[in-house]
Amino acid sequence: MTARETILQTTGLSHWFGRHRVLFHLNLDIRRGQIAALVGPSGCGKSTLLRAIVGTHPPCEGRVVITRGGTGTVVQGPGRDRGIVYQRYSLFPHLTAVENVAYGLMVDRSTVADRLLRRRHWRELRRCHREEAAQLLERMRLGDALGRYPPEMSGGMCQRVAIAQALIMKPDILLLDEPFGALDEATREELQRVLLTLYAENQEAVCRGDPPPHTVMIVTHEINEAIFVSDRVLGLSQYWDWREVGEKECPGATIVYDRPAPVFAPGDPRDFLAFREQKEEILRAVFDPHHCQSHREYTELAAQVAGKAAP
């Protein structure tokens, strides 16, 4: 854990639907440049947590804070400081790959009046947007697909365009909600290496003395993927000893696992045997309903953060 600034923080976050309690007292601290993977049993509230961070479903208790330039802002709705990519990519079918990626820049940096009344200015601005989008797509290995429409591209290519669409807005944190779940194994591995490339870009920036540009939180149901693409694995689970907090029944899922993951380079082989021990630990701590442990037992990274924050 480095001394980089906090980008995302949740404090005492709880959520419920009627009498059904989903999330209980979540405390998270995501630092700039981290690639954090979130895993958990089906129905534990991973998507609910993501929606709270995005701002579409505010928590019933607690808060989400996004920090920029040392100033924290409580999340009260969606904002451009958070980018999100879902499993089902949402591209405009009538726009090419480069036009889809440039679209966000157009909306953010121009008005309807600019586009209708200041034609010469708008043409120059649009050219700059397309050049910026093309450069990003080149980095995403889509240089040959700039002029293709979504129906002309594979699912993996479309998902890369969707990630570029989010990255070009330079969000403080990029949220990925099971983005590779609908892809075949080969395409999935290709997209996993895109995330490793983002981490490598972070490392290069740090070596130059610059702040790392990419902070990512990915929700996945695949444990191997979580360990392979991230530098930190978070486990959200309803399987923990809630009696330690004085509850007679489960008050909802909480963070029961928070530990570093090994860091891989984009060209490294996926050697699942190298992290078999951590996978078994995650299966036991997060997914086993019969392993009823304290929610603090496997959260050593969170404890480090709390220790550094102590006076």
C-alpha cells in the first residue's frame, strides 16, 4: 500500500430493500492507481455496491466520497468523475468505433450552439476529438477498426471500444461490472491483458514521477481473473460471524477479504498454479457458507489503511 491519495472511500455503507438487508457497514478505501477486483457469492450485493458508487442507488446508510485534488465530494448522483462499463456494452450502432469514443468529448466540450452556429470552430474541435479517440483506440489495439460500426465488430472488440469510451473522459475511477462475462475464453484473456496494460501504464507514470492515470474497480465472478488482473482482491460476502457485532441474523454482506494480489505484466503467462493458494483462501473466506469467521480475519490490507490513518 503506497501513500497515494485516496480516490474512493465508502464509510459505514449499508443498503436494504424493505426487510431484506443486502449490505452492512462497508468501509472501503481505494487509492489512486490501484486495480481492485471485487468478488463474492451470487446475490451478495456486488452490483448494489457498484450502483451506490456510481450514484444511481444511494445507500440507505453511510456515504460514498470521491476525492479530487485533496477535496472530498459526497456522491449524490452520477458524475463524470466515475466511468462505468457493463457486461453488455452500450455503443451507438450508427456511429463508428472512433465516433463512439469521441462522442463523450463532444458532449462534454461543446454545446448545441457551438455545433450549429460556430461551424468552423466545431469542425476543428471535432477533428481534435477524433484524433484523441483514434490515439486511444490505437493503444487498445483497435487501430484497424477505427471506421467500423459495432455490428461489424466482434464482442471483444466492442467491449474494448466501450472501455475506451469510458477512459477517454479521464474518470477518477473506472468501474467495470463483470465486463468480460459474456465473452469466450480467448477473447476474455485478451481483455484481461488490456487491464494489465493499464497497470503497466500506472507503473510507467510513477517511474516518471507522475500520478498514475488509471484507478479501476472490477466486479467479477471469476476468482482466477480477479487475482490475475488486479493488485488487490476484495471479497464481499454474507458468510461471516455477525454475532460479533451483536446481530441475531445476518445484517447483510460486508467486506470479509482484503488482501494484495500478485502483479503481472501484460505479456506474462496466466499461471493459475502460481496463485492457487490465494484462490483457495478466497474460496474459504468468501464463498464457503460453513466457514463462519470474523469479518476482520482476512482484511489485513484494510487494517493497514486504518493504521496509516491513525494519529
